[in-house]
Amino acid sequence: MASGFFQEIEKIRYEGEDSKNPLAFRHYNPDEVIMGKRMEDHLRFAVAWWHSFAWEGGDPFGGPTLERPWHPQDDMGRAKMKADIAFEMFDILGQPYFCWHDADIRPEQGNYADNLRTLEEITDYIGEKMQVSGTKLLWGTANMFSHRRWMGGASTNPDPDVFAFAAATVKSCIDATHKLGGENYVLWGGREGYETLLNTDMGAELDHMGRFLNMVVEYKHKIGFKGAILVEPKPQEPSKHQYDYDAATCIGFLRKYGLEDEVKLNLEQGHAILAGHSFEHEIATAVAEGMLGSIDMNRNDYQSGWDTDQFPNNTPEVALAYYHILKAGGFTTGGTNFDAKIRRQSIDAEDLIAAHVGGMDICARGLKAAAAMIEDGGLEAALEDRYAGWSSDTAQSMLSSGLDEITARVLAEDINPQPRSGQQEILENYVNRFV
Ligand code: XLS
Ligand code: NI
Ligand code: NI
């Protein structure tokens, strides 16, 4: 029986672009086939348990604003009520996936043995609900940043007992993810970094983090977990400096510790912005290295300079992100996780539903625009044309010669390159036809 939390909100339907119903999809039509695949199978949407159900609406200047019947989240009864409501929402939205941190789904009770027991109990409960609803787990992860024990880092903590607690915590979360058939396991190291170099041995911390991640991979193989291990880059916040700064930094780290074939990236729109990049830059960087795993979809406020985790509502940005994802062949184990929260004044259950409806619709619209650009082929043709010179034998053989041979040819042939337009405005105008 429904809890009544969502009152009379009914299952959200696709009504098409002309619909004026605020709680209907105008673009997200799960069964519509785009480039040979159902929209739902392209986008693989997931709800983030932490923002939608655990967050209480606090900010640095004020306490909770969201009064939910399952707050405070300090006992198992309320943890189960929270799970009940979560599955009601997945059903209303038709969301195929969800994601969690251990601390979002179980009460925080203190020592490791208690955390383990409550995690096992709640994931058994969630597992039963998954059987009934068909909603699946995109990824699980450990929250190793909220509790005070993690204030100096998890695997990078100067105290080896914290490293041990982190290892045991991640083991329990991979076990739970595996039990629930999760398709990925994520590590985001919010406090794997530093506040000041004055008290930080960066080399030692990076070595510990590298070994820790190798242990995660070894354990995954040991238990036969088939999902992908993903790390999530972010430059700072809560740390002043986070070691997993951006995609390129993570890729360098993974190569250094021999993990480039084992670990991929979970890229978040807002984190890309914080790192001074665009989202498509981060995606293209991962794609170029074969390391695109999954995405956390949200949007940052461009003025505030912190991770505001708003629901996406900018079609051109989203379209270019999916353009690079589609060009790379689309998601395999990954998906589109709404790592996004409503604003603290959006206190109604309806706000929570509307936020997801809008986010799903923007992503669907972006996906359709991206697919249309790929099918039209204009960007690809312009790119091929721009690099066409490199298809000649002379150009290719240059790459296996050396500076002196090239110089001899420049002199012999009197090579004197003529600049060509990069056509940026023409290409931007082209994109605007689709978004
Ligand atoms: C925080 C991160 C976090 C991860 C999961 O900024 O985005 O939510 O996705 O730990
Ligand atoms: Ni984030
Ligand atoms: Ni995230």
C-alpha cells in the first residue's frame, strides 16, 4: 500500500511536446528507438538516494528545511520507511536504476560491526523490493567523507587504523553491491586530498591510495563481481585539493598504479565545471583513453563556484555530452545518475518528482539532438575535412621519421603552410539547429 507521501501523484507518462501537464514527459519516451536502441536503454537513468532521500535541506548557514517522516535517520524502522518511499518514487518516475552510499540507506550507529549488520539488513530489505519492482542498482559506494573519522581522509589518512576501517567499509559495500546485482562500484574520494601541504606527505598518500584501489580490484575479482570499478574525479570540495582532480589526473594516476585496464571513470557535470572544464571535455578525455564508465548528471550555478548539484536544464550542454557518449558507442555498464538535489526551499514531494521529470526530459531532448547530429553527420564531416591532410602516405610516414628527415623535406619541397579557418561559428550555428 502506498505511504501517501506522494499524495495523488500518478505514474508519469509521455505526452509529447505539446503537453502542458507539468508532471508529464514531453521528450522522454522510454520505448522510442533512437539510433537502433530504446531511449531507456541509452540513458539508463538512476536516482541518487543521498540527494533525494537522505539530504535534509541544510546549508552552511541553516539547518534542515525538508521535513520527511523518515528523518532523523537513526534507526532501522525509518531506514526501511525511506526505502519504501524510494521505491514508490522509482515507480512513479519509471526510473530503471538507483545508486546509494552505505550511509544513505542504513542508520549510522558507530562501530564497524554495527554498520555491517545494519547494511546487510537494509540491503536484504532493498533486494526484496527490487525483486518486486524490477528497479536495478546502477552502482553502490561507501560514504567515507561525512563521519568525523574520515576528516583527514580514508585510504590517504595518516592514521593506518582509518585506512583499515576504510578497507573494511569498502569490502562491505562491494559485497552489498554484488549481492544486489549492481552494475558498477564507484569510489569518490571527497577527502582523499588535503587542506594544507604543511601537514601532508603527498607522495605517501598517493601510494596508499594506489595500493588501496588495487586491493579493491583484487577483491572484485576474488568474489566474481562483474561490474565495473569507477573513480569519480572532482578538483576540490570538501578537500581544498582532491587527488582525483579531473579525468586527465585520474587517468595518469590509474596508469601509474597499473590500473588502466581495470578502472574507468564516473564523470560528473558539476565537477567538470569546478575543474575549469566543460562536461564534454571530461567525456572526450575519458573516451580518448577508453575509460568512459558512467556519468553523474547535474548542473552547477556558474556564479557561485561550488558544487550546487542542481538538476540539469541546459539542453545544449547536455546534447554535447551525449554527442560524445553516442559517438563512443554509448554506455555499457554505465548510465545517467541524477547526482542532483532540489533547492532547500523546494520542500514538497511534488518538487522532488518535478525535478526528476524535468531532468529526464532535458536528457532525452539532449540525446535526441545528439543522435540527430550524428545521423546528419555534419560535425563528423567537418572534422574529417579538417584532418584530411593526415590521410596521405607522406603525412603518415612523417610520424615514423624524425626531425632531420622532416626538415630535409621542408627544404626540398619549400613547404609553406597556408592557414585555414577553424569555422567555429559555423559549427556552433550548426549545433544550434539541433538543440
Ligand atoms: C560529490 C560526489 C558524490 C559521488 C558519490 O560531490 O558527486 O555524490 O557521486 O560519492
Ligand atoms: Ni558531486
Ligand atoms: Ni557524483
